[in-house]
Amino acid sequence: MIEIEEKRLASLIDITISEMVSEDEAKLFSYTKKINKLNIYTFLELAGDRDLTRSFWSSNSNDLTILGAGQATTIQAKGERFQSIENQWNELLRKAVIHNPFEKQGTGIVGLGGFAFDPKKESTPLWSNFPDGQLTIPEIMVTRIENQFYLTFNMYLRTDDHGFQLMEEYQEMESYLLEESSFFKKDVNMIEKKEVAPKQWMQTIQKATEEMKTSSTNKIVLAREVRLRFDERADIPSIIRKLIETQSNSYIFAYEIDGDCFVGATPERLVKVEGNQLFSTCLAGTAPRGKTTKEDQKIAEELYRDPKNRKEHDYVVQMIRKAVERYCTDVDIPSEPQVYMYKTLQHLYTPVTAKLMNSHSIFSIIEELHPTPALGGTPRKESMAFIRDNELLDRGWYGAPIGWLDSNNNGEFAVAIRSAMIQGTEASLFAGCGIVADSDPVSEYEETNIKLMPMLSVLGG
């Protein structure tokens, strides 16, 4: 059976090559098949051993996991980044040859990646490998959905390629990555933790509160950085494993570019699209979990009634409502939030559902929503200007849209919080909070410590 499939696949490749009319022409060829269950961590570990670029995504309900190894191609933003990426994505799909009889979410051609928080902010060496926007189409991709596993391989074909030769190369890589070997967890040992300019960060909060008292700005989100150093190179599959084990109800992601890896566990969906159905989430207002059920409930009630957190949440709700109504019909947003409990934190949460108009795409919504008031502030223009001029770090992809989309009009992007940039034996962790006119710098500092806990806990802190 396997040999028959290999011959058929080689024949499909040769047919695609024969239909090319020019020596300069190249086509992206994509083929999806069903495979047996595999160990996702072993796959990532073996891909790393071969120095293949790795991508990872797991949904907040853990019903969809996407693993990528290698790069068939990448799409990088030019100029107007969201429009640029969308145009290149559509052109890539228009020319591609796709063999995918399953048409499940996350199969076929899938682009995984994200965007920078603010392309107008001067970039630093920390984020030098991460452009303003990039989607990676993996060479080999595994999708787990509905407890079934699918393998997709993507390759660019040219007129001088030969089907059986390409098949041999692909089969060697497939058999290596799907090898049934044991996964050896390699937990990191942190040997140094350094907070980057905490006093200056609190002084920036004071400056923000003074500005808000004399301007139309209602809220400014300010983030800070913590640097870690380990006794050896951090192992990305082990970090992903610990995030999955400890951060339930979160999106787990990892995007590797030229050896650097942006990884995290975020609770915050930006937008999800299934065909023309749209889903978004208003998530703002944070409190810790309690030690007992009774204490949990008490903190949740205080969070629900707290004027500052309710105001912060309402900013997000109103902004998302305005954005979604511009591109959608049948918009449904509850009038009151609920408290949603995660492993270490609880948040005010309001779900959003709508129907996407035919003339718009997931990129239209991303561009309209980013940055939400939960990551930028309100009004957007004024708060972003303050962040750009006063914040002490280059956020890079932190706080920005990260996710995936496929060739079947499905996709999902989350907001990259609770995250870290891993660079060999070092890491930068990020956390921020919403500053309003009566914010207390010390209290906001303590809130960022709570938000840093998820990543610190898996990195030995």
C-alpha cells in the first residue's frame, strides 16, 4: 500500500513539473496524508537535531496541534505589512498545486508566524531575526485534530526536478522525523535572573499617569523585560512540553527563526476564522488564583466588581465591537463579562461571535484589532505614541498577533503575551499591565510579577 502511494505521489510530482511552461517557473506542491499517532516532542527534538526550523501551535482547547519542520518557503512583510502578507499568501495559493482530500483545519498549505507589535519602533539586536511580519510554510508538517494525525509535505518544484528523486529525499526526511524513539526531557537550570531597569519602569508609569491627567488618553499599557541565563542551551521541546502540562486553556506557540525561538503560553485569542464564521475574545482584567476554592471565588468576585479592571475590560469590549461590526454581520457580544480561570491567573472574559463578510479576510480583522486596548491602550494613536517614545524595551513580536492560516480559509491568531525570546543559553521574558490615571507603580509592578510566573515556572525560576 505504501509503495503504491509513493509511486502515485512521484507521478503527481512529475505531472506538475511537466505542466510548467517556463524554465524560470516554480510551483509550490503540497501533499497531505493520514499517519499513525506520533510523539510530538520527539518530532520537534529530531527536527532540531537536523537544524530544521521548527514551528509549533496548540489551540487553547488542545483540539488542534500543528508541528512544522523546515521551510518550504517564507512570506515576509513589505510596506503595509498585513496587506503585503495577505497579497503574497493569496498569490502563493493561486499558483500552488494542493493534494489534500481531508480538508481538515490546519492541513494542506499552512502558514505559521506572526507580526511585530510596532514596526515604527526602532528594532534592537534581541529581535534582529524577526521581521515586521512573516509566515513560514514548513517542508514537513504534522497536524493533530480530532485525535487523528495528518502529515503534509510542501516543496517548490522546478522544470529540472524529477519525481522519484524528490520522493527519495522526502522519504528519508519523513522516516527520520517520524522515528519511534524516546523523548528525553531536558529541563533548564536557571543560574541568573536580572530585571531590566525596574525603577525606571515604575518612573515611566508615573509619567504615564501624569500625562493621562492632562490629556485625552485613558489607558497606556507598559511592558517590562526580565533576562534569564541558563547553565546550558535551552531545549525548546522540553519547554513546550512543560507549557502544555502547566498552562491549560492557553495557546502554546513556538516560532523559530535562525536559531532564536519565540515561545509562550497565551490565554488571549485575537481572532479565529472557520470559513466565514468569526470568533474573537475580549480578555482584560487580571487577578491571581486562590489557594482554596473559597479563596478563588472571593478573588473572582473582587475582580468582577473592581472598577479599574471593569473599566479596562470595557475598553477592550467596545474597541473589538467597533472593529468587528465594520467587517462582519450577526455580531453577538454579551453585555456582561465572566471570570475565566486559568492555571495561575484569572481574567475578565467576554466572547465574540460574528459572520465575516465575503469581501474581507482574517487579515482585515487582525489589522483592525491590533493592538487591542489590552496591549496598547486608548485612544490607540496617543497610547502607541507614548509607548514608542517612553517604553524601555523593543517588544518585537511580544504583544502582537501570532498564529496560523490554511488553504481552506481557516486560521487563528492569538496575542503573544506570557512569552519569552529564547536565544541559546539566555532568555528574555516580557510582561505588561494597563496603566490608568490613578495607577500605583508598585501595584503595577507586582501585577507584572504575577504575569511573569507562567514562563518563569517552566524556565527554572
